Amino acid sequence: MKISRLYTKIFLSFLGILVITEALIFVLFVHFAGKQFRDHFEQQMQSQATLVKEFVEDKIRSEPLLSPSQNQALKDIILRMGEIYSARFWLTGHDGGVLAKSFDVGIPKDVEERFVGGKEMNMGPYKVYKDFREGGGFYVLIPIRMGDGQTGVLHALFQPIDTRPHKRGFALGLVVIGVIIALLVVPVSRQITRPLNRLRQSAVRISEGDLSHRSSLSGKDEIGQLGRTFNIMAERLERMIRGGKELTANVSHELRSPLARIRVAEEIIGEQLKKGDSERVEKHLSAIREDIEELDRLIGRILEFSKLDIHERSVERVPLNLPALLRELIDRFETAMREKGMVVRAELPSSADVYGDRESLRSALSNLLDNAVKFAPKGGEVAIGVAGDADHWLLSVTNTYWKLSDNELDRLFEPFYRVEGVQERGTGLGLAIAKKIIEQNGGRIHALNSEKGLQFVILFPK
């Protein structure tokens, strides 16, 4: 399994976090639990020391005439306490002599050396020393009131409580828990990476040419959102590639007609030159020049449409006075409309601000008016109106025209589409360019049949 695999990275990352977490848990547990244990132990020891003191003093008081060394009841209780506590007890008088003890062997000679002067625990009237070294323990000194008014000392030597097995057991438990969790992480990480692998396979299929393929990822989590975003990207990519192919095919078709006319004109010019007919040569040269101009316009339109399609042009949206822009364009087309005997009716408010790029919107609206003037019959009418509601400004451009079918209305904005029966020459890109520009500026456009002819309606957000 390679380290570059995503689920391996997830596993190792989680494992590192788990190790650090368990180490912190172990340290905190040992510190706080150990402190709590020591506090509890000290309280218990103080209580037990007090109880032992009372037992011993009670036995001394019960035989006031006997010396402690002759008091058998005292010796028995000290022996019994040694058995109960698994410790060594011995009682010394005020002169340091041993009066009674719970063991047969001699007094440990190194007790003072090992404990006294070491770490002393605060337990009120009792002196407690502890030594956690190997073979160490607790050494407790309990003051005892003797019957003759003197004070003796009850010595208690406890073996240490070995907490190391408990620490090792706790550490082993953490390791076992860590291993179990680490094993559970493997299917979890694969559960995360499996949909990502499916998404990668979808990307490979699309890169191999299967543009219709879509990812099957679903769900409301981030991976599901990634799958839906991937499908949106794939759909747009497919549309862009298919549109590019259609555009290439249409461009080839559109370029073929003027090129064919130029080729025919060139052949005729060759024949006329052989005959010496210069007058007819000039006529065909003029036709060639017109075809070249048409090719130039067509190529310019194609370049403009391509830039809009791949979003090369940045759109800087600023407030624009829509009626003022329309009046400017109407003045521009006044000569063309006068030559065709057309009537212009404009119902424009004094102000209607929209947000958009001035130059691109000017180009789009110019294409729209050019289309209306070019395809309206002589003596026809062009009506331009702007109205508004709470959220939008509505611009309508209507020109005299016959009624179109629903299919023709839907295809008006397709590149190079021309309505059948139309004699006027054009690139077939004006409305397609206008639609893309308007949509890039946040608007919407559609075409419909009206009582006065063909109507284009544009909605701009306020």
C-alpha cells in the first residue's frame, strides 16, 4: 500500500493523533489520579494512626501498675496490629528502649538512615516519612502517653504499595483501545476515499471523450456537493465542446459561400481578360471586394462570439441610464430607417438605471436594433419601450414581421440560424452575440409574436 494513497494518509494522520491523545490521557490520569490516591492514602493513614494510638494507650491504661514491658495485653495488641496491617510495630520508652514489638527479629538498623531526613508528610501530631525506592515504604512515628506520665513512641514500618502493575495495566489498556480504533479507521478512511475514487474514474471517462458521462455521487455532505459540482462542470464542458464543434461546422459552411463566389468570379475574370472585356472585369472585381468585406465582417463576428463564449472579456458593471443609451442608438440608426421609410415609436422614461458594462450592452442593443431595421419590411415600424416593476426594468423592441412558429422563435438566438424565406444577407450571429452579452450583464432575453410583429423582451434587474 503506497503512502500516497489518500486513505493511508488519513489512517496515519489519525494514528498519530491517537498516539498523542492517549499519551496525554495517560500522563493526566497518572498525575491527577495519583494525586487523588495519595491524598486519600494520607487521610486513611492518619485515621488508622489515631485508631492504633487509642488501642495502645487503652491497653496501657488498663494495667496502670504494670510496666509496658510486662503488659501482656499491650504486647498482644501490638502483635495483632502487625498481622492486620502486614507491618512491623515496636514501642519504645522515653529512653529509646524497646518495650514491645510485633516481630521476632531485631529492630531494623537502617530505618533512621532510610527515612528520617527524607520527605516528611504532614499528618498532624504524627511524623510520617516515605521512601519510594526499591524496598522502601512508610515509616510512621506515633507518640504514646505512658502510665508513669512519660511519653513513648510507637514505630510502624509499612512496605510500599507498588502501583506499577496498575500503571502498566492502564497503559496496556490504552494500547489495546488504540489498536481497535486504528483498525476501525481503515474502513472509515476507505468509506471516505471510495467516492473520491469514483469521481476520479468519472473524470478519466470524460477525459477519454465520454462527454455524456456523469458522476453518480449523491448525499448532502461535502463529497456529495463535490459530485454535484463536478456534474455541473461536466455539463458545461460538454455544452461548450459541442457548441465549439457546431460553431466550427457552421463557420465552415458560412465561409464556403463567399469563397465559392470569389472562385467563380476569379474564373470569369480570367475568361473576360482573355476576351479583353475590361468593363465586365471591373464588375466582377467589385463583387469580389464585397465578398471579401463580408468575410471580414463574418470573421470579426466569429471572433467576438468566441470571446464571449469562453468569457475572455471582463465585464465591469456600473450604473447606466438605459433610456439615454437607447436614444443614442436610435439616432445612430435614423438614416437607415429613413431610407426604408420606417417609423420609430419610442416610449422611454427619463431615467431607468441598470447595472452593466456600457460598451458590451451598447453592442448588444445595437445588434438588436440592427436586426429590427434590417429584417422589417419597407414602410414598417419599430417600437421601443421601457417599463419597470419592483425588481426589474423591462425593455421591449418590436418590429413589423410575420408570425414565426415556436420552433423558429426558440432558434432565433442560435449561431448562424436564419429564418427560411429571408432574403437579407447577414452573419447569423447578431442575436446570438446579443443574448450572451445580456446574460453576462445579469439580464434575460426572449422572443415572442405580438400583434405588431416580432418582439424581443429583455429583463434587467434593478
